[in-house]
Amino acid sequence: MKISRRDFLKGSAATTLFLAGFNLPVLASSSRKKNLVVIMLRGGMDGLCAVPVIGDKDFEKRRKKILIENPIKLDTDFALHPKLNAFHKCWKENTGAIVHATSIPYTARSHFEGQNLMESGGRVPYKEKTGWVGRAMKLAKLQGDGLALSLPMPLLLRGVPKNNNYFPSDGKLPREDTLDLLKSVYADSSEEELMDMMNFIKKRKNEDMMSGYSSSWDKRKNNNLSKQAAAYLRKPNGPRVAVFEVNGFDTHAAQGGVNGTHTKCLVEMDDIIKNLKAELKDAYKDTLILTVTEFGRTIKQNGGNGTEHGYGTAIFMAGGLIKKSQVHTDWPGLKRKELYDGRDLNATLDARSVYASAMSSVFDLDFKRIQKEVFWGEELQNLSDKLFKA
Amino acid sequence: MKNFFRKVAFGLKPDEKAPSDPLVWAQKQVEIIPEFNWKGKHIYSEKEMRKYWITQRVEENTTLRKKYKNDPEGFRRAEEQLRNDTGQRYWPNNEICIRHAEGIRSDNPVLAKLWYFWTNHFTISDTQSLAEFSTGAYHRDFIRANMDKNFETMAIEATVAWPMIMHLDNKDNEGPKSQSAKEEWRRREKRPATLNENHARELMELHTISPDAGYNQKDVEELAKIMTGWRPKWTKNKDMGHDVTFFSDRHEPGKKYVLGKEYKKGRKSLKTVIKDLANHPSCREFIATKLCRYLITDYPTPEMIAPVIKAWEQSDGYLPEVHKAAIKVAFEYNDKYRKFQNPENWWLTTINMSGSTDKYPVSEYNMNKFVFGFKPSQEMRFPDWLLEDIGCHPYKQKQPNGYSDLEKDWLSTELVIRRLIYAKKAFHQYKVKDQIDDTIHERIIRTNFDNPDKILKIVSKAKTNEEKHMILFNLPEVLKA
């Protein structure tokens, strides 16, 4: 395969400067409700399993046992895992895009540190106590607009108060009278925060969010969570940010080909996209869905037909706010000397540039403010115009 | 006054007689460390638990991966069987039963509540299957067992214990100028000896002096150098769960300087530096603040913290004296300040006040029925599920800084829904005769509140006994103690 290094990312910094002055008035005038959905892929998503390169003999040789057969061709250089039907549909409708050979700036290959950093957006593990989405929401004054589809508030959303979460437990909510009684008790004791919570809970009871599935096990699967989240997000006064988690990408063994464990996790991600697209309805056009993972995986399969922790990987993006279907990359190549540490796909772009640009577009914030206040002024590229619609 | 029993313990059982001198009652409990209340047959030391951990990890990571490399389904099945063989799903439940029996079945609930405080202070977060095999035992062997010693002793033991060294990666902390750094295999395998600062940073930031002490990155690196070489011994090229010892060949040579003080190379320096950190003024201030936050209020005042610091100084950090001082301050501020209870402590209070401590935690008799190779029963697995579901599992913190102790972090829609649902579940821990006993709530309330009539009036608005439970245990008076 001969992919020439593309220059789409080069010169971005200059473009940023050039456009900065023109962007501001446009940003201020936007009043649409735009949604951001982040899907956290825990365990290290293999970008080369999800979006393999076409015709690279080195790659095929090193992955004999776990190569994905019959991938869907996306362009001359890249293909898509054949089980990612929902994403492929987005692609065909010009609302699906991929950034390849990217990563957060973390190379030490520990899940725990990596996952901490993919959420905090920083460089030193465990140092930051807030997440990049939470900080940007605070900057955009989006209080009470976050929805986590998990029980503890993920670090990613921390930094802005009054986020809601949805992760149903077994059992039913009490009768409305009981909730009202507690609410009046909290009112009498000036327990305002508890009162706020009772308002959320009463709303949820009316929306019947607790039912529909027989066990909490099913209720908590992303298949249900994504449908319920879409129902929230599409409301004009609903949340503007939702955060999902997909676990299990850490396939050291039996990663398998098209029916393997890694595929299972990718399909779970794909189902979230499918449900969001279907249930968001009209709001899909004003939504941006993004993935984030702690690192990619080694090029070479290991003795157990799995892969080890790596570095460069891919970001999936879907939704009506995508500029056009395209694989964006400054491809580093897969020859040994082109690999990171001689073993991993290199990252030619700091993934945080994509996230900062996405939030600039969705939250109508100036890129430079995000760069400065969310990412401590680190060197990031403004890709908003290349990747997203304003 | 009766709030005090919820503040430093878990309330009183229905019809339990309140101790005549609550302060003395509470302080006496922290003087010695009694035997565990739990009499089940599976109480193993942290070291003994490692052999199950090894079987699980080594088998899973090597044997099974090789055997089922082309068979993902077979791999999943074999993994599942291995879990049953090593008791992976049983151990955390067993440990939680031991932990919770101390809180609501023993004669020393105050000691138990403080034990929970320290297990969160020295958090082992959820990595490397430690939650399933080791964390509970670590809490018993290195935290509780040292609650009648000086803080310095607890800090040293908690630091060099195998689970903590594993958890904070000190096993990978190797001196770049050490003897081992020069070995040929490192070049061959591209594994240079490098510092791993993780444990050193947390030892200062979370376990002892806190960032308030004003240390810098250089101090962290220097402390990391002192800690190089402290790791478990490997055999057969693997971690086989051996004790942590000092390997001088991996230790960074030369003098180190932490907070301006010089430390010599070698094994003795680690103890010396922890001793210095434990006796640093910022350490006692940090821990006194955390203790007051745990027992009294989210934002303790300097007046609350001062007596605890003083007790620390006078007793050289002797924990029973420090605890007594904190209890006394909690007693004095009992009427003025209420502390929002984390989900675990709230659940124990709910069960204890309900009087269903024979049903929860699961009895020794039922836990003893576990057979290796089989999945534990639903009943045996309730404690683990419960704590995960209420979002406060003491072995499954996501980060080394443990659970937050601030009300705002425990107020999310789902977490508040859990309190409603689990108050109901607590009601269903009752036998039928208690469920239909219409005097039960009055008895609970009269025993546990100074203003029973006001509480009774609110609770009586509920239609059923089940609803009364949900209301009572979600009143501000119970959520906050």
C-alpha cells in the first residue's frame, strides 16, 4: 500500500489564526440546541481492527490469525470492520467520519493511567480531578446539562455541577405520594440539593424510565441506555451532553477475527450509534457522537492470538454535525521504523485536538478558550472547520 | 444526643438501651482491637489469599490464553470455570460479611466505622484482580490490625504490603543507575530500568502529608528513588505472589533529598522517610481534617481540628488517642453539625436501626456452604452486588484517592434513587412477622431520636410499613448524622 502522507493536518495552525477573527460573530449568533455524545471505549480499542488499512502486506503478515475478512472499503486506503453496519450507514449518508493514527498523549500503556488521562485530558495520571468535558461545559455555562449513563459520575463529566445520570437499579420507584412527602420534608428542612434530586426523580417516574425491561441487568445494557439517552437528548430542554462506556476492549487473547471478542465490543459501540440515530430523530442532525479510548493495540498478534497494549488508534465520529464522510489521517505507515517503539501504530495527531475542536463546534465556544482553559494552553490544532459543521 | 450513635456508629437497634455515657461508650471501643465478630470458616491472611490470586492470574493469562487461542467461546467458558475454582466471586462477599459484621453485630461499631475510614484513606483501587482476592484481607491485616499502634507503624505496613506495592506500581519502580539497569537482558528486551513515581506521589499526596506540605516534583522523584527496589520476588519469570522485599540490585544508588532532608541509599531509608512524613506537621493536620470531615461535617473548622492535632502531638500519633480526640470533638459538635453519610454507612445504619442484623450480613452458616468449583449462590453474592449497586464498594474504587467524603459527590439522581430502593430492600430483610408488626417503626423511632413525636408524625403519613421504611431512612435526620 502506498499512502502518501497527507497534509490535511499540516498548516492547520495557520488556518486557525486566519479564521479566528471571522469565527466569533457566527459563534455568538447560534441558538440551536446541539448535543455532544462521548462513548468511552475502555480497555484499548484496536483502531486497526475497526478500520484496517487496505493492501498492506506487512500488516496482513503480522496479523494472520486475527485479520478481519471482507472489510467494507471506505476509500482507496482504508476499510471498515464489516460488522459496523450502523456506522457504515452513517458513512453512506455523509454523517460518519474517522480520524486515524491518533491518540491521547500517553505512551506508558497502563489501562488505569490511560483511562484516567483519556477522561481528565491531562498528561500526569491522577493529577486532575475534573474531566475535559466537564471543564468545557463549565466554560460554556452548561450547568445541569450532562447525562452519564453510569452510576458513579465519570471523571470525564466532572467539573460542572448538577449532572444527571441514568443507570437503573432493580426495583420500582415509590409512589408519587411518597416522593411528594419526602420532597415536602426536604423543603421544610431547607435541604435544597435533596429537593433538586426529588425533582429529577419525579420526572423520571413520570417518564417511566424505570420500566421496559424485566431485570436491571438488561436495563443497564447500552442497548437500553442509548435509547433512553436519546429520548432525553432530543428534548429541547433535555441534557446536551451524554457519556457512555463500553468495556472489554482489552483482548490479550482470542481477539478473534470477525466474530471475536473485539468485534463484540465494537458492535456494542455500533449499537449505541444505531439507537441514538434512530431515537434522536430530528435531533440527530444537531448531534455529534465521538469515541475515546486510552490507547490502541500492537500491530503484531501475540501467542494467544490477541494483541498487547499499544499507542495509536482511531476515533469514530458520527452525527449531523460531521462535515463529510472521510477518513482523516496523516498516515505514519506501518514499516518497523515508522512504528512507535518499533511495535505500535504511531499517533500523528493529539486526539485532544479533535475533542477540543468538537466542543468548540458543539458548545459554540472559541477554540482558543477551550485550548487555554480546558487543556491548559497545550499545543492543539483547531480542526473545527475541517471536521465539523458550525 | 441520640444522633451521636448514628454519627460515630450505626444507630441503635429497636428497643436497644442507649448507653448511659455515650462518650465513654464510644471512646472505650477504640482502645484495643478485639477478635473479629465473624466466625465463618474462611478467614485467611493476605498472604494466604495470594495463592488464589496467582492461580487466577497465571492460569488466565498464560495457560488459558494459549489453549483457547482460536476459540473465544471456549475461552470465556474456561475463564468462567476458573473463576469458580479460585472462588473469585466468593471472596469479596466473604470479606464484606466480615467487614459489616464488625459494624452491626459486634460490640465495637465505633471502631468499625473508623476502620472503614482508614480503608478508604489507604485505598486499594480496582486493578489487577486485587478487589476479588486481596483487598479485603489487606484491610484486615494491615489497616485494622494497626489501629492500636502509631500512625507511623500503620503507614509503613500499609506501604510495603504486597497489595499496595502492586496497586501503585512500585514493582516497576527501578533505579536507572542501579546495578540491574546495566544488565544485558534489558537492552535485549528493551526494558530499561526507569523510575515509576506513582507510589511515591500517592504516599505523599494521599497517605501522609498532602499537597499542603508544599513538596515539588523533585521531592516526588527523590522519594521514588528511595522506594526503588521494593517489590515482590519473581520466580519462573513471573510474579508468583511472593512477599515484598528489598532488592538492592534494583535500588537507585546515591543520596536522596526529600523536603530538604538527606537520605542514604539502601533499605533502611524507606522506613526513615515514612517516619519523617508521618511526623510532619502537614500529615497530622491533613489526617485530623479528614477525620473531622468523616465524622462531623464536610468543611471542618480549625477549632474542630485543633484538639485532634493536639492529641496526635501529645501521643506521638498513637491512633487510639487520636481517635478518642476525634470522637470527643464529634460529641461536642453533635447538636450543631450533621454529616451526610456515604451509601455504605447509610445502609449499615438502616439495617441496624431496623433490627435485621441477623439477616444481613449473610450468616456464617450460609457463607460456609461455599464449594470451590461452583458458582456461589445468589444469597452469598448479595453483599458484593449491593455495594456495587449503591456505588460505594470498598474494594472497587476507581482511583487511588478513594471515595469522596463530600455530600455533593453522593448526590446524583441514581444514587438517591438507590437509597429509596434499598430502604425498601432493607424492609424485605425482615421476617414476615416483623413486616406486619405495626409497632416496629414506633419502636425504631423512640429508640433512635430525641424528637420521636415529630418523626412519627411524618412517617405515619405513609400508607404501608414498607413505605414507612422508605420515608424513615430517607429523612434528613438519617441521611445526615
